[in-house]
Amino acid sequence: MALFPFRTFRAALVGVAAGAVATVVLTGCSADDDPAEAGQTEAAATGTAGEFTPVTVDNCGTEVSIDSPPERVVTIKSTATEMMLALGLADRLVGTAFSDGPLPDDYAGDLDDVPVLSDNVPGQEALLDVEPDFVYGGWESNFGADTAGDRSSLADFGIATYVSPAACQEPEYQPDPMTFDELFAEIREVASFFGATERADELIAEQQALLDQVEAPGDGLTALWYSSGEDAPFVGGDIGAPAMVMRELGVENIFADVDATWSNVSWEQVIDRDPDVIVLVDAAWNTADSKIERLEGNPATAALPAVAEQRYLRLPFPAAEAGVRNAQAVVDLAAQLEALDQ
């Protein structure tokens, strides 16, 4: 992977200060070192296992070539950050941005030494200041002339970019529909950039074990996936992570006829389709409680049995997008579904 001409030297200095990258950057193999031992040390320090092989992928229509494992990574959106943490690659992070909510307890402390570049998408200047060699975004819109920089211009700086495949916008690249197999493919693909294939296999096995606990507790029920919106609710359609999670739960999405990940609909449509349960996405900027207040404060929606009987399911926003939280979300929502009938 091409780097800034001065990056290797400066990365070493920054690594000493941060205590994270130094093991990789500064611990080379001297004439007295055992190469095999050095390789084991690097694998332990980075949380990776196995051999790295250069890889080229077509990512949302952009060719991404990784010739050596990235050492200075910036993540944009919680899904990207948490993917890196789940793969044991926290020490590669030199910046994060656009967090959608608190980290799960499993990752407590993992980002203590990693700077937050922005509460939203970082500008290109802030991004370049930490000298990344790889930027992993949760949305395609994270990369643009008015945000972190478009992908081709970042490539001119020697910075590889990657977007979660579930967020690709062009129809030929969109998962249709999103499935856990597609999610597991992203885990393997990201892991391949770092030689972390063994950890990827472990993570996928952990996720599958969670899914195997759930046996469609919502079979026979219909559901509304309410993400945001006031005048026009923004709901889960048929091809994204919301639909994937609902299928695992066995519930029928009342907007399964919407060929999109998410879409704005009308309250009249919601009322007409009369869901048995309502999944509420809980975000700091649009909480589940605020959605309940809106549903119960409008006489038309308040009359829906799901609202009158408070048949609500909740999940945090980062678990509502395709990522490593989805399997646990299935387990958590299944428990909430079962509790509704008690």
C-alpha cells in the first residue's frame, strides 16, 4: 500500500507516544532476531492470526487493493469501528468519527487512547492530520468532497478506502436482500486486509451460535420497524439489516413490499397495515421514548392495538445497521418478543 513519503518515520514517533502502533512500526527483524518469533510478536500485538495475502476487491464499484496490512486506520460510523474492535484490531486505529452511540461493554476501554476526529463525518483536513493509510466508512456518503474527501482523491494521498458493502448505493452492489451470510462475508473481507482470518472465523462462529439460540418467536406476527421521522416515518424496507433481523425473528415486515433498506412512508400506510408489534430504534437524536410519545400522542396511531397495548421492541441505533451487533440484536429482540406474551 502506498504511503505518504514521510509517514513511516512519523508513524514511528506517533506510535511511541500512543503506545499502540509502536510494536508494529519499531519492532523490525534485526540480524539477531528470530523471524518466526518476530512474526508471532506482531500477530499477538495486532490481534491477528494467520498469513497475510495481498488482496484486491471491488467495493461498491471502487477497486480496493491492499498490498500490506494497514497500520493507521480511521473508522467512520459505529459499525466500522465495532467491526475493527470485534476483529481484535483496536491497536490499528488512529482515529474514529461519527459514533452512533456508546460502545458495548465488551469493548469498554478499547478506544481510550484513540482520538475522536468528529462527532459527525470528519473533514478532510482533520482526517489527513492523523495520516491514515486506510479509512473504513459505514456509509458511502462518508466519502465526498464536502466530507472526508472522495475516494479517488484519498487514493491520490495513498489512502485506501472501504465502505461496508451493506451500504452500497448502486443497485448492482446492494445486497438484495441483506443476509447474515452477506454480513459474514464482510467480516471475512475486512479480516483479509489485516491477515486476521482466524479471528474472523471465530467471530462468525460466535455470531452463528447466537443466531442458533433463536427459533422464530415472532412467527405469525407482523411488525413495523420505526427508525425515525415525524411527519413521514422512516421505516425498514425489505432488503437491509432491519429486514434481515425481522426474518430471523420470524415476524412479517409490514413494508416488505418496499424494495429498499429504509424508506419514508405515510402514517396512513402504517395505520392501514396495523402491525402487531413495533420495533423502535433508540438513538440519542431520536429516542425510543420520543417515538412512543409521538405514537401515543396522535389519536390515529394511538388507536393501533400495538400502541394501545404498548407492544414495543427496542434496540440501539448501532444494532439497527448491518454490523457485528446484529446477531445479538436478534437474541435481545427475541427475548423482548417473548416477554410481551407473559
